[in-house]
Amino acid sequence: MAAPQVEHELHTRRFSRNLGVALTLVCFVFIVFGLTYVKITNGGLNQGFDHVVRPELMPLEGAVTEGN
Amino acid sequence: MTDATQQIGSYEDEAQFGDYVALLKPRVMSLVVFTAAVGVFVAPVSVHPFVAFVAILFIALGGGASGALNMWYDHDIDAVMKRTSRRPVPAGKVTKGEALSIGLWLSGIAVVMLGLAANWVAAGILAFTIFFYAVIYTMWLKRWTPQNIVIGGAAGAFPPMIGWAVATGGVSVESVLMFAIIFMWTPPHFWALALFMNEDYSKAGVPMLTVTHGRRVTRTHILAYATILAPLAVGAAFTSIGGWIYLLAALYLNVRFVFGAYKLWQRDEVQSEADSYAAEKKYFRFSLTYLFASFGALLLQAFWVQGFGMGAW
């Protein structure tokens, strides 16, 4: 049997505060998400290097490495 | 009973969300939003609309945070002055500690988020602005020298410079001129207010120029600053952000601003008291129009150059 739901006086009294904080947090999440999306899609030379060979780090063919 | 309500006294004055928003001085924030937006949009570098929106939002939040720090430190004089006595801290809605905490947290969030959204030059200028307003102006100059609002006015002058830095990543003559316009506009604006709110500042012991040197000297200072402001404002028309739209607006607004200051300078206290400071109140209202119209003209000029279609985006 479910417990009776009684609205506590504290919740009523602080409703505007709680709602304001909740909306602010939702907006903040949206902003961070939006920024991430924009930064990634407009990032220019983004490179992901997860187990992928990075050609620019490979020694040039025929190049003499220092010390030899 | 272990109920939490037993541990707290009266709830009649408990703060609502709006009281915390009031800590951030929303009216000042609107000016910050506007001037920062102008700084972003008149810059020659295009910014993604969402990045621009977020940057302006956090510049405004930084401004709001410094407002909360101001209300924390000035709670004693805010309670004395009629104009500020209903602010959340003197009204007993928000505690001093809450104002300080909100101010510090929001300052940190605003600076970090602006740095991440735009660049660290803009974030650095924002951090300096908050420091300047909260520490240099509020804690130091405001109660110490009648030149308080002259130097403290710099805090309000930084937003377009931050906006410009958001777009360009640096500082240039155009952003310095936008800073200079607000910097030189602030003293006539606040001294016009002080002319008809003199009693408030006297009661609070704030050394406003009207309190320390009298209204005659204040009127002379208003005229001097308005006169110095005019060539700076008109001069901006001949930089990369200027053009004929802004030039015409600047000429009209500055002639009116200087002429208004001259009329105030001609008046004495007998005349002012006879009409309940009507001219001073009118000049104060016009000073607000002046700033919005000047920066509005810069924005219009930029959109005109970009073809209204915001083609740069």
C-alpha cells in the first residue's frame, strides 16, 4: 500500500525557489550541451586519435633522425 | 518534534527566487547585456550566434555577481538610503552571507564559462571587471573619495570591451573608444542623479561630489565631462566601427548632451528647488537615452555594413 502523499508546508513555501533553481540548472545543462555541439561542429581541425595512426608523427621516408 | 519548521522562526520574510534575482541588479544587467552585445556585433570577426549568446549571458552574469557582492558589502548604507532600502539584504529577505556566497560563486562560474565559451582574454577582462567593481569601487573608492564614480565607472565601461574581446580575442582602439564613451558618460549620469538625490547620499555618508563640494561644483563637473565625452563619441565615427549613421547619431546626441549640461550649469539651487529639480531629472533620463541610442547607432551601423542579413554568420 502506497504511503499517503501529503504536501509538506516547506515545499509549498519554497516552490518558487525550487522551481527557479531547477529551471536555472536545466538552462545550464542546455548551454553546456549547446556549446559542446557548436564547438565540435565548428571546431575546424579536430582530430580523434583513438588507436589510429597519426601520419604527421610518422618519420618521413628517407629522413635521417638526430643522433645517427 | 523533529520537523525542520520547528528550528526556524518566522517565514514571512523568507526569500523567493525573485529576491535572489534582485541581488544581481537586473536593470544594470540589461545595460551590460546591451553594451556587451554591441561589442560582439560591431567587431570585424564573426561569432557563432550561440557562442555570442552564451558569452553575453555570462558577461551579464558576471555583472550580476559583482552586483551581489556590492549588496553584501554595502548592506549598511543601502539600509539608510531611500533608493536602496528595499534591496533584498536591507529588506531582510536575503542574508549578507547568502549575498556574498552567491556573488563569489556566480563570479567564478561566469569567468570560467566565458573562458570556455569564447576565450581567456575576454574571461580575464571580465574577472578584472568584477574585481574592479567589488573591491576597487565598492570596498575602497565609494566611501573614500568624491571621485568614486569617476574611477568606479570603469567597471560599467568594460562590457563592450569584453564583447569585442569575445569576437577578436584582443583589445583595439575601437574597444578602447567604446570603453571611453561609457567611462566619460558615467559621471554626468550619476551626478545628475545625485543632484536630486543628495539627501540619500548625505544620510549614508557617501562622499558624493554633491555632498563634499556642493551642487555648484557638481554642475561644473557635469559640463566638463559631457564636453570631454563629445569628441570621443564623435571620434568613434572615424574608426572601423563608425560610419555616417553613427556619425549623425553621435553629432545629434552629443550636441544635446553638452547643451543639456550647459543648461544645468546655468541653473542655481533656487531655480532647481522651485521646479523640484525638473531639469536635472530630465537630464538624468536623457543620459540613459544617450547611451542606448549611441550604442544602438553603432549596432545599426554594423548591421548596415553587413547588409542586415547578418551575412557574416
